[in-house]
Amino acid sequence: MAGKTLSIRINDDYFKFLSSLAKEERADVSKKVRELVGLGRVMLAIEKYKNSEASLEKASKIAGVSISKMLDIFSEYGVRANLEYEDYLKGLKTLKKVW
């Protein structure tokens, strides 16, 4: 995986946690950091959606996944849709236009 290199400073507790986690899972620290950043994106997207700070589309972009995958994630985490009846009607009208 080609990517950018990022150098960060973290406190000793975080470093110990990351090192311990990597050792337990027989992985390197960089891999665990990437996994945690990915999970953090998902959690941030969920929180923003739950607090009505992000639409479904925006939440999926924050999480870095498709809208259908975001719906699966919401279901997995028990997140209820924050759509109003009018939103459903608008979606149906849009669907009729494209169909």
C-alpha cells in the first residue's frame, strides 16, 4: 500500500498502549495506528450522524465507505435513521425521476 508518511508525537501512555496492542496481535505499530484511524473515522461519522451534524452521504464520506456500507455500519451499531417523513418523500421523487 503506497501512502504518505506521517510523523506524530504521542504521550507515553498512548505509545505503550499501541505497542502492547501490536505485540498482542503480532503486528507492527504502524498497522495498528492505521486500523485505529480507520475505526476512528467510522466512530466520528456515527457520532456526527447521530447528532444531526452529518447526512448519510457526509457520514459515509467521513468514514471513507460507500453509502450502502455506511447503512450496514449503522445497522451493526444500532444507529437509527434520523430522517423525517419528508426526506423519504423527497427520496422517492428523486428515484422516480431517475428510474
